[in-house]
Amino acid sequence: MFSESTGRRLQQDGQAFRSAQPFRFVVIDDFFQSAVAQGLLAEFPRFDPQFALNEMGEVGGKAVRTRVRELGAHYASLDDFIQSREFLDYVSQLTGIPGLLYDPDYEGGGTHENVQGQGLDQHIDFNYHPRTGWHRRLNLIVYLNPEWEVDWGGALQLYRDPWTDQAPTHEVLPLFNRCVVFETNEVSWHGFATVALPEEKQALSRRSFAIYLYTRERPAEETAPPHATVYVPSGMPADLQPGVTLDAERHLELRAGFARLRAQLRFLYERELEFTAQIERIKHALEDSRQVQRAPLQGYAIQKSVSGLWPDDWAGQRVRIAAELTRPARGVRIGLWAPAQLPKGQSVRIRCGDESREIHVAPGRVAESEVRLRLGAGALLSLEFDAEHCWIPSSEGASGDERPLAFRFAHLEIDHG
């Protein structure tokens, strides 16, 4: 699906990405083959208000479609391609980031359409996938606008630090089949200027296709605590000086800006209340447990340490159990249950002493395994469980539970023979 020039320029574009400032990015024109880009444009969905709800739950000027395979054959082929080894290896070579992962949820991605009057304040993106817990590493955006002018706004703007300097360091026009790749970190501030189409062009809109790529691990110096998207609203317009007379259009523009600021503050306030309530619930749960955390381990043993388990018996992605045997043991029988919210099920690596194995658990089902060993009374039994995926309940809007949950034990029994 790549154009011939995209493959030919890989080394050159990689050097441009790694040397870019204020953070790493690259602009690649004629990214896909012409027929591919034209097919994506032809199947681009019409603007639908039900897909245009903003973070405050209001209908805005940006429509997002994440179920891209439903949009047509070209988008289904594109979805196949971006999860292929060819595509992921290309982006890894371009950026120098190994182990990139495709996101089947298209969290925040898919087709984006921005209509007249829509802009995007300077921001940095959320840094962990809400379901898997993976590190968000790259944004890749392909623009699908055959007709676009500088004066129409909508240019992607990159910033050094919008808290202290609201002048962008780079502006990139959203031209047809132009791809922008940039890293996602705590300094990758970006946004775009308000779409301001001339009267005769207001049937147009700013269209793009976006994906976000992840890794399971990240260098410690680039890692930050989990956070949602962080916005910095625009400051006072530079042309608003003493003695300026406001016409009706400018007055409406300023009113809209203040309304947006108030909506953002209200959203942040309500989110703070939600987080505070969640912290209180967790504190109460810990206080109510009134006991040392224990694993559901059956057999003749004294538990010494447990980590990665919650008081309600949910397991996180890494569980460690250590117990001192009071009778000899010749094995451990294990049953794991994966939540139905993990559509591909769960893979768990189990280690017990020198023994190691991996089992797959289908969603909503139990999988069994047994580890054979020979340990005498007084020996330390060490069990380790490392799950590949996790599920965060709040990602479905059902609760404020932000815990990454991986599996539950159906049973965990020591075989004493």
C-alpha cells in the first residue's frame, strides 16, 4: 500500500524524524499509493452528529469513526495492512522504536472530520492505553484533503511549551496523502488552527485518518504517571488591544472562546470529583479488608508474601505468591478465568521454580494447567503469573474503577500426593 517514494525515502525520513525539534516528527508526502489514498477518500464517512460528541458530552464540530472496517473495502484493507509486520517494521525503522503494537480498539483514532469553526487547542495526549495499559508511543496521521489553502486554518501546529510560548514552531498543512508521524510524550505539544473556510468552500471539511502505536515497555526517563489528554487553552488574542472596536463577528468569536474555557473548567472539576470519589472507595475497600492480602491457595502451606492481587480477588498483570510448605509437594494445579471484556482472551506465563509455561484462556472461560515439582516440607513455593493483557472497567463507562484487571483464579491447589 506504500507508494514507491515512501519506501525509497525511509532512511532519509528516519534521519529527519530523529533530528527534529521541538520533539521528534517527520512529514511524508505521497505516503500511500495514489489508488489507495483515492479509495480512502471515496469511502470517507459523511459527518454524523452521533459520532461528534466531545469530552463534555456535547455535539461538537469533530466526528470520529473508530470501527473502520465497517466503512468499506479500502478501510478494511488498510486495517489489515497497519497490523501487518511490513507496516509495523517500517514504522519501527523510521522512528527507531522497536516492538510497536497495533491498537485494535483504535482508541482516539480512526477517521477524523473537522468542520467549519472547529479547532484543537494545544495538548499532549493520554499516555497509556485505557484497556491494555500499553505505553502510547506514536501518532500517525494521513490527511485526505484534495483541496486546502494556507488561509483556511486547520494546519497541524507543533509547540515547544504552550504554557510559556503560544507561538507554534512548525505548521503543517493537511494536504492530500500527506502523512505526519510524531512521538507521544510529555513534551509533544500539538493542536491545529480553527478551520476558517471561505463562504464558497464551507461544504468542505478537514479530513484525516489517524492511528496510535504502542509498546509494552518504555525507557524509564520517558515514563510518566498515567494521565488523560492535557489541554492548554489559547491565551488572549494578540489583536485585542486597548481602543480596538469589536464587530459582531469578533464578539461572537470571543464569546465562543470564553464558553469553551468555562466548559473545560467544568469538565476538569467534575473529573476531579470523580477521581476523589474513586480514591475514597479504594481507601474504604483497603480498610474493610482488615487483613493481610492472601491468595486463594489451597494446601498445606503458610503464605509468606503476595503481590498483584486485589481484596476482591481480581489479579493484575503481574502476580507473585510465596508460601512455605508444611508438607512435601509434587505439583500445583492451576485454573485461570479470563473476563469476557478481553475479546482475544488472555495469555498468562506461569513460573514455578525452574518450570515455566504459557497458557491461553478464552474470554469468559477457564483454562487448566499443572506444574510438576518435588519440594519437601519447609521449602519455599514460589509462583509467578505474568498476563499479556488487562481490562480497565472504567473504559466501558460502567464505573470509576481504573484498575488494570487481567484474570481471576478459578482454583489454585497444591498437590501433596
